[in-house]
Amino acid sequence: MMYDWNGGWGSWVSMGAMMLLFTGAVIALAVWAAVWATRSSTSHRSFEDPRAVLDRRLASGEVDADGYAQARRLLDGNAAGAR
């Protein structure tokens, strides 16, 4: 028994549209997944006090005592005492 597949141009157009919709959905999903995966929770942390940052950097050894004192004076607004 032979089936007549004479659907005309309408079936080809609908298949093309569905292919474009599916491809667009896959691309949108890939972009969303990439953005979600690269977004870190630490990039959205609340504002941290500059003195707390300076204290943390001194404690971790990123800043020496002289650099800490100079930055502390700048933060306190007493830049005249800075070198």
C-alpha cells in the first residue's frame, strides 16, 4: 500500500519553522547555562567596609605595616601625615 505524501509547501515551511524554533531554544539554553555557570556568588556580595578590607589584607600579609598605616591615614582623611 502506497501513502500519498503530497502535503505541499506547507509541511516544508512548518518543518523549517520548527527547526528554527528548536535551534533557537537550544542556543538560548546554552547561553543561559553559560551565564549561570560563570556567575559566582561572591561577585554579588554586599558592600564591604574599606577599613575591614584593609584589616583583612594586613592579616593575610598582602600589605605590610607601613602600607597599612599609610592607607589607614588616607581612609581616615588625614592625608597630610602621609609620606
